Amino acid sequence: MMIGKPIATSESHHQAINKRIGLAVFASDALSSVAYAPGEILLVLMLAGTAYTYLSIPIAAAIIVMLLILTISYRQTIFAYPSGGGAYIVARDNIGEIPAQVAGAALLTDYILTVAVSISSGFENVAATFPFIKSYETELAVVTVLFMMVMNLRGVKESGKVFAVPTYFFLGTMVVTLVVGFFRYATGSLPRMEYPAEELAALQHNAMTLGLLLVLRAFSSGCTALTGVEAISNGITAFKEPKSRNAASTMLAMSLLIVFIFGGITILTNLMGVLPRDHDPAVIPYISALLFGPGVVTSLITIGIMLILIMAANTSFADFPRLCALQAGDGFLPRQLTIQGSRLVFSWGIVALSISAITLIVIFNAHTSSLIPLYAIGVFLSFTLSQFGMVKRWLRIGKIKVGKEISVRNAHGDLDVLKHDKQWRLKLIINAVGGVMSLIVMCVFAVTKFTEGAWITVILIPTLVFIFFRIHVHYKSVAKTLSLSGRPVHPERRPIKTIALIDDIHAGTVQLIEFVMSMGGDYEAVHLDNDTAKTERILAKWNERMGDTGHELKIIPAPYRDLTEPVVNYVQNILDGSENGFVHVVLAQIIMDSWAEQALHSNTSIAFKLALQHMDRVVVTDVSYPLHFVNSK
């Protein structure tokens, strides 16, 4: 099979992943962001002229501080919520259902866009190096999504082993680049970028004035390096035991790698005078070209960047289905999303993510750069809700006496046991600072990127939240309708009227009648007359072959050739004459060896079942008669 042999539920612990694979599975999105985040800062600062590009270093330092705050915060979340869920669970349990669904909508949007944007941008980079594939970017992106879908349907552990290779290859190329760069700086042989005099003069005299808003805009643009840092907190359950400790260690390793690569690339761009060109935030290719010259090493570094951009999508494949399962379990998404497939993954979520991403790729022809502000806003919206959710949790914990614990019923109705924590004030301050910083970044993104596509967020996220609550209302209504609470339950035997629908007289009909007779009780054999000549032949065959059953074949007129309406009317008349009895409609269905052969037959039983399924006290049974034969040549 394409997705591998089924895995028993009892073997689920064998599918848990270690920290090495976990870093590749859940950190590829965050690691890919550092490939273009330094350039994003420079692109904004260059609006005021090249004289201010040095500010990229303090701005990067501020972003690193924010990363460390988020890391500490999400590590706290990992230990507080070992079942995973990240911002969604934190918001649900501490703030309420509406903020939780807002966080869920923001994250689901982020995951879909991450797949579409990262794969598309990866092939855009590939096309820049290999121009002959430019005409096939959309097709290649779609094929890549399908490949990643199949690999993830095979299980997190197996897909992680495959996708770990390009992730660690990228990390290796970055380590080599930074080590060589700083070694050459220490030895005084670090090269600098040379620009044509006209281009440099134009860059030095840009029209915009440096101000607080521009600095904040550069800061928020650089914060794209933080997208994906929450992924590990959503996927704690995928790790081996002890899950929380392994997830927290993996998150720390991821953050340290981001600090090393993001900080190192930012410093090198300043030391080497590298500037992004043509509104493209890529700076690493220029650095590698200066350090190693044209050749194998530079090509390998470029390939590493391409691969990590594409592999960033795998983080979404790991987290999107898990978040869908959580929301579906709470009744805000279809219940099918909680079902694990044969390989112990949430197959419906993986397929839904793939279809959504492919739709975006096709619509935007694999050029999705205008959607980048969309998912950046969604990420920081979820950051903000998560941080303030943890603030509220620490405020509750701060009221608990030393050595005591309390049980608090969260927004979902479950009990959450809280214990006193001596460091609750420090943890509260960390979360509060992180929440305020995330809120500022989100607002700056929304303002500065509004006309570039961020306005869609204003429509998309509220629309998704509305849909979530409509689904929730539906499930609550169904539960209320089906509930036996307050109702007397006294099951009793009811009369059953059995109707055997006869289309023709053959071996399948004999089995149908044998089934009806085996149930006991009386029955009615009914044929729908939509062809007088055929009806006469069937009636004669019934009397000849089935006469010893003691039942006559009842004929119901169907002059307009609509078979379902006469049956519905006939059944309704029986129901009207019985206060609480059942009507049992029995159909014969000839089953072929293949779907192609099955399509050659009328399959009217499907139409009957669709027509009768909404009628109360009506039961439809399909008596299958499989045909196994060898087609003659």
C-alpha cells in the first residue's frame, strides 16, 4: 500500500518520535524563516537610506529577546498542558471559547498558508537558479504537496525520518557559512559587497524619513523569524516519554539554532555590506557567493535554502491535523477530524490541509507572496492570546496558598487542577511582556501590511470563527435531541410491516425472499410498474417460480417512471395507518467485482435509500448478492 501497513492502536508508543526527528518535524517552519527575516529588516530600513541599515543589529537583538521570552513562555505552556494544543488550549482554558476559536482560526489559516507559501517560494527560488522549470512551478508545487501528504499519511515517525535529511542539510550549510564568515572576519579577510556607484547613490537617498513607525515596521518584518515557534507546543503528544521534557528540550534547541543563525546572518550582512535587491529579502546567497565564490559550495547552500523553504510545509502537516482534532473534539469542526487512520495519524486533517493548500497554489499560480502578511498576523494573534491566557493562569495560581491546590472548571467544562507556584510572579511578568510585544507586532503588521493583503484577515478569521460556532450549535442541538435525560425509557416491541421491493426475478430475488422469510412475520412483495410489458413478464415469472411462497406480487403504478415517489407515498400510507409501528423496506443489490462493472448497472437501491432515510420509523435493508465470475473473451 502507498501509505504502508496498518498500525495497531496498542503499538502507538512505537510511533512516538525522539528529539532529533522532532526538531526536523516541528521546527522546519521556524528555521526556514531565518532564511529571509534578516533581509526583511533591511528592506524596510533601506526605505530611509543605507545609512540606517546598521539598525538591523539592535532590531535583531530585540527580536532575539522576544524569541527567548516566547521560548520560556511556551516551555511553561508545554509543562502546564502536556496533552498539547498550544495557544488554542491555553486560550480555551483561561480566557474562553471565543478567544480559543479565534486562536484556532488564526493558526489553521497560518498552517494552510505556510504550506502554500513555503512550497511556492521554494520553487520560485529553484526557478531563479534553474530557469527552465519556471513554466512548471504550479505543477511542481502541487506534486510536492501531494508527496508530502502521502508521506505524512504514512505516519509522523516515518515522514520525520525522510524530511529530517533536508532540514539538517540546511542547518549544516548555515553552520559552515557562519563559521567561515566569522573566521575570515577574525583573520581580516572578510570580503565586502561592491555596488555600482549609481545604484549605491540611489539607495543612499531614499525618500522616507527614519522614524519610530519605520523602526517598528522593520522590527515587525523581522519578526517573521518567529513564525512557527509555537509548533512544538501543539505537538507534544508526538514525542517519546517523557513527552513534556523532550518537547521542551527540542524547543530550546530550536530557539538556540534560530538565535545562532538569525543573529549570525544579521551581523554578517552588516560586516560584509550586503543588501537585498529587487524587493527580494534573500541575503544568504550574496553572503555565500562572497565567501566561497561561484562553485559547488555556493550551489549547495542555495539548495539548502530551497529545501528548508519547501520543508517548512511539513510543520503544518504535523500540527494542522492535531489542532483540527482538538477543535473537532470540542465540537467546533466536523467529528471526522478526530479519527485516526490506519497509520495512527489524523488522515482527514492531512487531506483537508493538502486540498486547501493546493487550491491556493492553483488560484495564485504558485506566486503567493501577497499572502505572507496574512499568516504572519495570524501567528502573532495566536501568540498574543496564548501569552495573556497564561497571565490569567498565573493570576489564579498566585491566589492559591502554599502547599494547597484547587480545581477550576475551564471554559470547556473540564476540571483543571492548579497548584501553588513560588515563581508565579516572574512567570506572569514573562508572559505579560511577551503578550504586549506580540500585540504590538500584530498591530504594526496589520497597519503596515493592510493594503498588501492583511485586510483579508479582518474578513477571514471572523468568518471562520462564525463557521466554528455554527458547527458547535449543530452538535449541541443534536446532542440535546438525542439525550435521554429526563425522558422515561421503556423499550417495547412494535409491529413491523415488511416490504420486499422486487425489480426482477433472478437468483438475487430468491435470496431477498429467503432473508425476509427468515426474519419471520408477514411481508409484502411489491413491484413498481413503470413498463407494462416488463411488469407482465415479471408477474408471470413470479407466479411460475415464487408461487409456493404463498404471497402474491403486488403491483404499484409508476406511470411517470419515477420509482422513488410511489414507494415513498406507499410507505407513508402505511405509517399513517400505524400509530407507532415500523416499516421495513428490503432491497436486493447485485454486487460486481469492480466499481467499473458496478457502474454498468442501475444501482437504484441508492436512490431508494436516499429517498427513505429521512422518514421516521422507516428501516431500509440492503440484501447484497455478490457476483464472482470470469468475463469471457
